[in-house]
Amino acid sequence: MKKKLKNIWLWLDDRGGFSDLIKPLKTHLVPPGSTWNYVWGSATLFCLIIQVITGIALGFLYQPSADVAYQSLQYIENQAFMGSFIRGMHNWGASGMVFLMGMHMIRVYINAAYKYPREMSWITGVVLMAITIVMAFTGQLLRWDNNGVWSAVVAAEQMGRIPLIGDSLAYFLLGGDTINGETLNRFFAMHVFLFPALLFLMVIYHLYLVFKNGISEPPKVGRLVDPKTYKKWYEDMLLKKGVPFFPDAIWRDAVFSALVLVVIVCLAWFVGAPALSDAPDLTNVNANPKPDWYFTWIFALFALMPMQIESYVMFLGPLIGVILIFSIPFLSKGGERSPLRRPWAIAGVIFIVLTISSLWYVGVQEPWSPRFDAKPLSEYTTVPNASPEVKKGIELFNTVGCIYCHSIGDDGGIRGPNLSDVQNRLTREQMVIRIVNGAENMPAYGGSLSKEELDAIVSFLETQYKTPNKGN
Amino acid sequence: MMACNCEDQQTEEDFKKAVDRRGFLTKITIAIGGFIGTVLAFPLITSMLDPVTRKKSVNWREIGDVNEFKENEIKMVSFENASPYEWSGKIAYSAAYIRREENNKFTAFSVNCAHLGCPVRWEADAELFMCPCHGGVYYKDGSRAAGPPPRGLYTYPIRIVNNQVEIETEALPITNISS
């Protein structure tokens, strides 16, 4: 029996060539010491595999049609067996892919693995990053809740800033000159067919390059890359000290990928995908479209940029960024690879990570957004024993929108300054002038408030919190 | 002897011929490949462009009786876009803010913020339009009051026919770099 099975296997292997298929893996030599720092790329690829599988699973349940997509998502989330978990996996798999890709890129940059002869690996990697970002954005739209449709509008508006062809590109993206029945199909076709096809082609080419040029050896201080001698040196080094990729190196990829899987499963199970907002409806203006976490920093950038340069930054920023990233392997071709000898590279990475992190932090806070749901001030908690005029001022503070942007104590928005002790900073006249004339980021109320109303608000601002025992 | 010489000469000639032939075959294969690629790209491009280029009618939509709009007030209305698809569902509708002033003067503001298109909310007591995304604010006449928008709110064409207020369906307003 055992012999028979063995014969079957031998026949299959002889005619099917299975051993030959993995032979390149077993004979492919990698430099010794390519250890835990080399797992980021394979973990990104592993996330892509998760995305393909959970994506196909979602494809069996999702209806890509403008009128019912939202219902089918409700079904996936609330009724389908494990549906919510599958959606969670797809969501966190995407997050993992974006995050690990970022780590992979930082690792490659810090170790200067993009230098001769691996320039094309860097370039295809940047293309892969661009496609992944497109996938993340189009996927977010397929939720097709109110947030999703308004995000499509925001994307079209960003396209609109491109000179000359902006309008055409925006309407091309939407599939018509408004959001319509074709908009969802278009994003669906892009997310499920077009960009995955491009992604697979690029991944295959990226991997082919890894095999062709070999994995970059861990950098050593003082060992310079010289394009004239590098290839021969690398091959000699591999022959002398190289270890087979399978299994000497791949076991770490397997272990790390398994870890990634555990984390994604836990996040999918315990946190899940973002909750769906209202049904898609462009006549429902009570939407607050906000992108998923990986775009929050760009969202913050749009709020914080000076108005005069914003349109140019929106168009030129990504353009210059892409050109700069593409040109990295051509700006620094050979020479030192060790991060210890490239302090500016490390400084640059730290600078970019800090910039994105701080933008991300304010993006989560959204200090610039009016707080439509701010808790109205109550006259008793704010000013005990208030005069009728002050009471009127408190009421106006709530109704005319002051509270959306200004806090009193802990209640209210944070766009403008906290006004709890404004009476110590501004005189009555200064307050009046500010309210009537507004400022760069404050509307002028001169046209809408009557003299009495204005007096009432200022009286309130002057009185509040004057009592020493303000804790009462 | 003769045959041998002939054979040698022939081989050389054959070789030359074969090389020429190979060059020709390479060219023709590339040309055929290009032709196939062009033919196959055609359906992809046309299907992507169809929704963008299809003919759309310009429509005036009734949005209510003149008396439904009070003077010096702003009211939100919804109307059907031009040429919706049968499967558009609720997405076929857009919204606008209608402002009525004295002397039957009507203005229709787009609900899309001129910054990045988010929906602005009309805060009646504050007499301001406010955007939740990045804090854009507009006055009741649609002009920019505060925040990042580079211009005021967009407007739709509006008219009154037989005491009915009508709004013209228009493309989603897109702010350009020169705005």
C-alpha cells in the first residue's frame, strides 16, 4: 500500500514537475544574516493573500448596485454567517497591508537596499504602493453608506484641482457629472478587476526581481556598493556563505505571517470593521465624511493648509512626492549602505514619520470641525443667579452656533479659543469688535445679530466664571 | 565534390535566409500582437467612457409652489438629477438650499462645500452654512465666511414658471485650481 502511494506520487511528480517547481526556492541562495528585518515584504504579500480570499468571500455576498449595495452590506454585517467577521478580516487585512508596506519601505530605505542593482525593485515597490492606496480608497467607497458616497464626492473634488483636465478627471471618476447609478459599479470594477490585475502583475514582477538580483545583504559600515564590482562580489559571497532561501530564510516569513494572521483575526473578531453610517443619500446633509485611518493625515492636511496655497499643494504635492520617491535610487546610486553612515536618511524617515503621526493625531481630533452635537450650556452650571440678559446670552451662545467652535469650561467645540476666561483677555469693546467682524476662521456676526443680542452674548461672556467657587 | 561545395554554399545562403525570415517573423508577430492589443483595449475603453459621454438631457425640475418658500428663509429641497439610471435608487437625487428674498428673488445654493464637496448644513439661528469636514463657513448669501473654502457656495439656475419654482439640474460643482 505504502509502495503504491509512493509510486503514485513519483508518477505525479515526474509528469507534474512539482519538485521542479519549488527547486528554485531550494537552490536560491540568500546572504547569511538576512533575519527578522527581512520579513516585512513577505508579510505585506501575506496580507494581500488574505485580501484576495476575504475579498472573494465578500464577493459572494455583496451586491454591487447603487440601489441595494447598502442593504447587502447590512446583510453581511448582521445576518450572514460569520459575515461581520469576514468584513472585519478584509478591513484589518487592508490596514495590515498598508501598515506593513510602510514598514517594508522604511526598512528598505534605511538599509539602502534600493541601491545598485536593485533600483527597479524600489520603483516597482512604489508603483505597488500607489496601487495599494487606490485599492484602499476604492474599497472604502464600496461600503456605500452615506460616508462612502460623500467620500466619492471628496475624491472627485481633489481630482478637480489638477489643472486643465481637472473637471474631466473628476467626472470620469464619478462615471458622469454627478454621483449616479454607475458610480458604484465603476468603483467596484476598479477595486475587484482592474487594479487587482495590475497589482498581481506588479507583485509577480517585484518578486521576479528579488530572485534575479538576490536579497540585499545586511549592510556593514564601510562596505561600499560599487556598481563595477558589486555583482561579482555578491555572487562570490553567496557561493561562499549563502544559505538556501527554503527553508533557512522562509521559516521566519512563515512565523511572522502567522503572527500577522493572529493579530488580524483578533482585530476582526473583537474590533470588527467600521460601523456603517446611514443609507447612501446625497440629500441627507447630516453626514460627516471621514476617511479610514490611513488617510486621516491627508484629511488633516486639507484642513490646516493656508487657503491661498491649498489648491496648488493638492495638485503639486502628490506630483512632487511621487517624482521624489521615484528618483531616490538615482540620487544615491552606490556607496555606503549602512544607516550608521547615512544619518540624514534616518533623520528624513523620523521627520516624515513624525509629520504624518502629528497630522494623524490632529486628524483624529478634528479641532477645525464645528461640533454640531455640542452639549448646550445650561444656565445653572455656567452662571448661577444670572440676570435675564445673561440668561439670554447663554441661550444665544447655544443657538447661534458659538458653542460649535468655542468651549466654556469643558463643553463646546475647539475650533476657536476656549472662552471660559475671555473676560480676562479682552475688554467688552474688543469682544464686540471680534464678534461683529469675525476673523480668518470665524464668521462675522455683524449682519445677523441685533444690538440687543450682541449685548446679551457679551454680557454673558463678561459674567461667566467670575464667582470664585466655580466648581458649584 | 561539386555536391559538397554546393551544399556548403547552400547552407550559408540558407542561414542568411533563415535570419532574414526570423527578423521578418519577429516584426510580424509584434505587429499582430499590437493589433490584438488594440482590438482588446477597445471594449475596455468604451465601457469606461460610456457613462461619462452618454447624452444627458438638461432638465428643469419643479421643487415646489412659490408660497412654500417664506421670505428671508432658507429651505432645503431635493430634486432628481438629469437622466438617472433605472437602478440609481435614492442616489438619483441631489439637494439644494433655496433662499427667498424680497421681490420674489430666489437663489439655489449647492449643498456641496466649495472646499472639497462635503455637505454643508444650514444653521438657521446662526444664519450660517457650516461644513463638518474642515470647518468651512458661509453666510446666508452663500459668500465665504470662514475656513478653507477658496470661494462661496455654488448656485444652480432657478426660475419661476406658473407660480412653480424650478431648478435646473447641473453637474456636481468642482472647484478648480484657479478658483
